[in-house]
Amino acid sequence: MRVLVVDDDKLVCASLKTILEVEEDIAVVGIGHNGQEAIELYHSLKPDVLLIDIRMEIMIGLEAAEAILKTNKNAKILFLTTFSDDEYIIKALKIGAKGYIIKQNFECIVPSLRAVYMGQSVFGDDIVSRIPSLIRSQSKADFSAFGITEKELDIISIVAEGLSNKEIANRLYLSEGTVRNSLSTILEKLKLRDRTQLAIFYYKNR
């Protein structure tokens, strides 16, 4: 099995390479440190499985995985992260990732890779137990009906938490300018005046 590892922590990458290559049937064919590298390395190396972190600079893992799956719907992608945020789990499910496991459960990494390689979907026990309720909560609203994209919805949900443009930019690894421009576009799409109205709109329609 040929595995591509992408994580912004170089020590984690080195540790994963050591752990994985102890296995006779696994070879780490490449290592990347952000989402953009993940896309480039995936297309050049054509690994059997992409093992990727979620939160990274330049481009997060979810965006990279989504871009890869748009060009190769059969790509086998396994998220390995320290974060079990509901929004990340839902997004991973929506884009078609094959698995989502937590770094702390390191003993699950090799079995999960083998399962994904064989075409199975793998989600940690703590995540599987939450999926039904997450899907039910997400089914209450369809923001795409308002012309809102997934990325714009991420921004709206954080605005609703009361965060500033700078805080939103830090949360989503975007520039403040990008957040500001996106907010202007969102307000124009929804015919709203300001952030307060946007937050009210979000809670009314979620």
C-alpha cells in the first residue's frame, strides 16, 4: 500500500513515517505539510491512500480533500486529526472522505489505513456515535437555497459566534481581506445590512 502523509507538524510526519514503514505492506511515498502540497503530491505520486491532517496553514485538509475528490471521486482519503469538531466531521462526510480518526488513538492508524485501502469507511467509535444526531441537526436547513456556499456558511456560523474578522481569519486560515470581501458578498446575497442581521438570519435558518 502506497501512502501519502500530509501534516503541518514535521515531527508528526516523521513519526508517522516510522510507524507505518515498520509494516511490510506499507510504503510512505511522500510527505507534505499543507493542503496545497497535498493536492500537488497526490496528483504526481498517485498514492493508494492519503493520510491527512485537517488544520494546516495555506490550505486546510478539508479543502484539499474536496479538491482532490472533485477530480478523482475514487480517491481514498483518511483524516487523522486532534480535532473532533462537529463541523469538521460533517464536512468530511459530505465531501466523501473514507475515514476520520483521532491522533490520540494511534493504535488505530494502521488498521484504519488497511480498511480504507480495501474500500471500507472508518470513523472512530467516539465519532460514529455522534453521526446520527449530527446528520439530523444538519438536515434542518439548506443554506445553498440562498446561494450560500460551504465556505461562506463557515464564515456565517463564526460571525454568529460573535467573532471579529481577524478571529474568523485565524479560525479558517484566511486573510482578513478575504473574510471582509466574503462578508460583503454574503450580505449582498442575503440582502442584509450588517453582521447582527446576519447572525439573526443564521440562527433563524439553521
